[in-house]
Amino acid sequence: MATPEQGEPFAEAAGEAVQTAVMSVRLVMAIADAVRRHQQRQRKGAEQELPPVDQAKQDAKDELKDLLPPDISAALMAEADWPPIAQQLMALKNAGVDLEQLLPRIGEIAVTVQDQVSANEARVAREGTGEWERMLRETLPAGPVREAILSSPTWPDIAATMARLDERGVDVRQILASAHDEGLGIDQAIAKVLGTGTAPVTSRDTKLSYGPLTEGLDLPQNLDLSDRKVAFRQLSVGVWENEEFEQMVRDALPGKESAAEVMFAHRLWPLTAARMAKMKDVGQPIQDHLAGLMKGTSWDQGADGKLGFRLLQATNHVLRHPAGEAPPVERPKVSSAAARAQSSTVSPTKAHTAKGAAPAEPGVAAHRQTGPAKQGKAK
């Protein structure tokens, strides 16, 4: 059953799975009826006449009860060609076919088809959306526009439209860059009307995250690590993508999978997942980097309550250095460079001096400045 969070796209996919299952029932029924007709012509020289439609519909409905899954039988009886199907079904019974044996077997076929379609729909939705989540991460800077896109209930439709445009040879990245500028302007205009001002407020999570765990990442100024779902959305890490990264870590820690689970539950795990996503975007061998976790296991020593954070530090450490070349882990410290790069209070002159980039608008972080988004990586 579709939940409100899953919405119409899920319901449509489930409906398509049922309809495809019904098609398989109709196919099997048509084949069974063809065999019946052939047998009767061969043995009796003529086909047995079909039973009356009205009686056949009622009798077939009674036969289907408890012999086919309810959703499939309901969809079958709602089909425009249900009357002739009902006649075929009762003709088979009249010809000596045991429907209590036949229908459950047809039901098994239908359920298998339904499961296959559902799995395929889930895969297409997962992989298709994931592809465009990566493109957003590569093309758009973190900020209100990117978050608005990913949090929109119409995001699956947006991703589908992007896919269709891409199939037709359209430069989707260029459209996204232009749409970002328009969206940022809209965001600022509405903020003025609502009296909220245009200067973005840096969240406590963003401020506290400055340091080795986030250096080099495209960190949103309103990062919310208290809500795992929101954090992944803000960092453009898909649910399926996070599952992939978690499995990579488990594979890199044979015999210490329980420690990995503690790390995944840590509040700061989304930041490490975001770094792995960035590495994936540029084709870096994540698993080769993670192999360094077992070369030095100092993270496994100390109080159990700090295990998750120690492993986070170690994982981030091996990811930020060439595979197999990570030096011993140092004491973590706040990175002033990372803080300056993402501060909304640094003056335009200082930002220009520190980053060597064009000054941003007053009160707006440099990476959220209005203007064409870079083609390629936006990190």
C-alpha cells in the first residue's frame, strides 16, 4: 500500500504492476481457452458453445474468490473484456478443468509478474532519480534552490523530465544553471516580501561541522543533522546511494561490521557519505581508500561511547588522502579555511583575498552568489 510520503508516483507504479499482472492472467487464460477449443474440435468435431455472459460473469466472480489475489481479481473484473474472459473461464470448467487447481497456479504466475514489475519500477526510479541527484550535486551549489528541488513532492517528475530532455540531446546542465539563477532570484524576492531578509542564516550544525570532516565539501548554510532524511537531501546524497556507501564500509571492515553500524548511526555520518558521493562523482576508487581502515586500527581503541566518532575521523582521514598513503590520524581541529570559505559574514574583500574569486554579494556566501553555475563539479 502506498503511504502519503510515497505519493502518486508510487501508487502509479503499483497500479502498473497490477495491470501487468492482469495482462499475464489474460494471456494464460487465452492460451488455456485455445487449448480447450483445439481439444474439442479434435475430439468432437466442434467447439462447445460459450455459456451466457451474465451467468458466466457471476459464476466466474464466485470462482475467483479466494483463488486469485484480491487486487488482481478486482482489476481483472474491471477490465472491458471481463465478460468474454468470464465465459472462457466457465467454459474451461464445463470442459472438465478443475479451477481450484488452475486458478491458484495462474495466481502464482500473476504475483511473480507483479513482483518483477514492482522491482523494476523501484530500480528505474532509484537509479533514474539517483543519476539526476548526482547531476544536481555536480551542477548546482548547495543552497535554497537545490534543496527546494530535492524536497519537492514533484521531484520524481522533475527527474523524469530531465531524463527525457537528456534523451533528446538537450544540455540539461545548462538548463539547470539558468534555472538556478532564476530560482535564487525568486527565493530572495519572496524573502523580501516576507520580511525575512536576504542574508542566509548559518545553522549551528553548519558552524560546528567546519573542519576536516567537511573541508572541500559543498556545505549548505542551513545544514540540519538532527533529521537524517533532511541532511541527506541537503547534501544531495540519495537513500540508495547511502546504502551503497554503507556496504562499501562494511566490506572494508571484515569482522568489525558492528563498529561500522555504530558509525552509520552517528549524527555526523551524512558528512562522510557526502564526501564519498563527491569522490564517486569524479571516479575516485572509494573502496581502495577505505582499505586503509584495516591497516591502522587505532580507531578501535578507547571508550566504546566514542567509537562511532573515532571511526568517522579515520574514515574521513583515509578518504582525504591518496589510497594507501594516509599518514597517522592527527588530533582534529577547526579548519579556518573551511569556515572562511563558507561564512556568510566574511566581507567581500576578505573573501576575495582568501579564495581568489569574485566578491560575493554582501551577506551571501560566495558559493551561493547569483550567477551561472559552473559546468561540471560545483564543489
